[in-house]
Amino acid sequence: MYWKRLTRFCRKTADREVNLMLANNLSAGMHGITVFNYKSADIVVNLDYCKDDTGIAQAIAHELAHIVMGTSDHGNVWSELMSKYYDAIMEKMERIPGVG
């Protein structure tokens, strides 16, 4: 239920197919990574760094902001989007019994 809800949120927000994945062997220091085009996107969360719901939400929000903006750049607009998405993800997780 938790992943279905997050996936639906990401797909609706990005207006494309989004796949969420977990890994534990990404490059050092990477909390997550995304690959995207106009039709679909993959978000991979690095469990070596994202150890709890907050870390997972931050990584997903970070990558989702890149997808929506269509760039790998960081800046004020990206930061605002990431914060907005993080808050929305945490709110959705708080509504799930036993999560958050």
C-alpha cells in the first residue's frame, strides 16, 4: 500500500509513468538517482543512505523535482518543488497506519 500510494503520487505529479526502485549499491554519497524522458521515469533510492521513511521521502522528492523540471540542475525553483513534494509525500505516509 505504501509503495502504491507513493508511485501514484509520483506518476500524477510527473504526468508520466514512474517506477520506484530500491538499491544498496549506488555510488558513494548518492541518496538516489533518476533516469527520465517525456514518457517515463525511474527513481532509484539508495538504502545505504536512506535508512528511514524521512530519508526515502527526501530522496524521492529530490528526484521527482528533477523529473518535473526536466533537468539535473539545482536552484531556487527546484528547491521549492523538492520541499513541496517532500511535504506531500510525508503527509501521505502519515495517513498510513503504522508508517511515519
